Amino acid sequence: MKIPVVRNVLEVNDRIADQNREIFDRNQLFVINLMSSPGAGKTSLLEKTIERLKDRIRIGVIEGDIQCSFDAERIAKKGVQAIQINTDGACHLDGNMIREAMSQLDLSALDLLVVENVGNLVCPAEFKVGEDMKIMLLSVTEGDDKPLKYPLMFKESRVLIINKIDLLPYVDCSIDNIRKAVSQLNRDMIIFELSCRTGEGLEAWTSWLEEQVANRKRSK
């Protein structure tokens, strides 16, 4: 009896997400949905990304958390538009939440919109928000078993960022094992290995992201 209810919820969300996408397209916005478990480093990655790109790309961020506004405050200090969504217990952001948050942003003044989803390895993968692509962030401190334990996140994402590689000597995690597991789930996934702490690998990530934003502009 639960299956039709879940299907209806997802169908309604997809319709709203499609409407969001139309708005994003009209504003020539490249939109990413950044997902990970709590503590994997999404906000740190955004801070480093903004520092490197904000003089070349106009960036806005929608922050999703169950409670508090710590992350949005951190992002706003970087000098970009930032809006906080508190889900009051919900484990993901959905299309309707993003639609409401958009009214607080000047979309015409943005090139890139990042939706930082609630830290969770299950629910965010099921809900579209109108994004161009989902991007998965995995910290090496979480271990190399996560792709096979939480396959939907990796199947739905276009990009995997493996973060905290500076800690590899101190944790039981194999990059090769992660790559092998991901290849079983999503052969076309783009993978970046980086450390927000040391800066290793950040240039490849930000260059790729800047190229995606430029491609969006050229496609209109």
C-alpha cells in the first residue's frame, strides 16, 4: 500500500522540479545538487570553490539543513548570495523547497547555483530539485564500501568527488576499491580526488566546473 503513495509524492515533486528547471534555463543558470553524508566536507568544498571562482563566475548557494544556519553563514562570508532552508526534520530537499528559496535570490545575477543538500546518503538521491546534475561527495574517512551500500546515490550522480585524500595514510580506505565499485554502478561517472585542507586536486575540479558553466552559456 505504501508504493503508490511514494510514487505519487515523487511524481508531484518531479513536476515542480521541471518548473524550477524552466526558470533556471531562462536565467541561463548551471545548477548542481551537491549530496553527501554529514561531515563529508560539502561546505568546505564550496568555500574553496567560491574562493577560486567568484571573480570569474557569479555564484549562489541554497543551503539545506535540518536545523540552524551555520553553513549559510559560512558561505555568505565568502561574498556570494546564500539562502538557508531548514527542513525541520526532513532528510532531504525537494523541488518545492527550492522553488520557495528561489524567490529570495536574484537569479539574473548568477551563473552557477549550488544546492547543498541535507547530509544523508539515501533520500536526497530520490528527489529532483531542477538541477542539471547531481554531484556526490564521499570522504575517505567513510570507507570504501559506501558505493555498494548506498548504490542509488552513485547511480543518480554525474560526478563523484572523493574528498580528504590527505587522510588516506591514516584510514582504512582504498581509492581503487571506490573506483571499482563505482564502475559497476555508473560507468560514465566523472571522478575527482581532492583535499580541501591541502588544496590538492582542487584545480581540476574548479576548472571542470567553470567549463560546465561556460558550456551552459554557449548552449543558449
